[in-house]
Amino acid sequence: MQINRKVAAFGSQRKIGVGFGINYAVLPQLQLIAEVTPVSNGEPLVWAAGLRYGLARSGFTMDMQATNAVGRNGLGTMVGQNETKIALGATMRLNFMRR
């Protein structure tokens, strides 16, 4: 289980949250992913659930998830909405310190 502390400020808004996430490998390159983030000040609970596919040893992953978060970065990850949206993403991890 992963635990991510989150703090965001925008103008006079201040939000604090703690994200609890889990990744479960169904196959070597396919993971089920889920996260739930309780947020301060009685804000709605933010959640996400989906799949992550990684190309072997390339550092490249693709995600597809359902979430109620309004954004994928910063303050948007701690603001929940009533509607569920589908998010698609790709990540490339660069490793400059190989041994």
C-alpha cells in the first residue's frame, strides 16, 4: 500500500489530504490501481480506480482510470466532483543514474 501526503494552496484556499493507494499486479505488465484521498474541511472524498499497462523495462506506462477528481495534478487531485470521468494517461520514466 502506498500513502501519499498532499498539501495544496491556491489563493486563500488551503487543502490537506492523505492519499491511500494500492497497485496489484494481475500480470507482469498489467496492474489494477486504486486510490482514495480524504480531504480536509469536509470536502468530498476523492477516488480513482483503473488499469496500468507497462511496456517491459522501457519505463513507459499507460493508464486508464475512472475518477471523481477534477484534475490530475496539484489542487485538482484533491477536489472531488459529483460526476465520474474517464482519464487516460501516459508516463515515461527516465533513469539517468543507471549502474
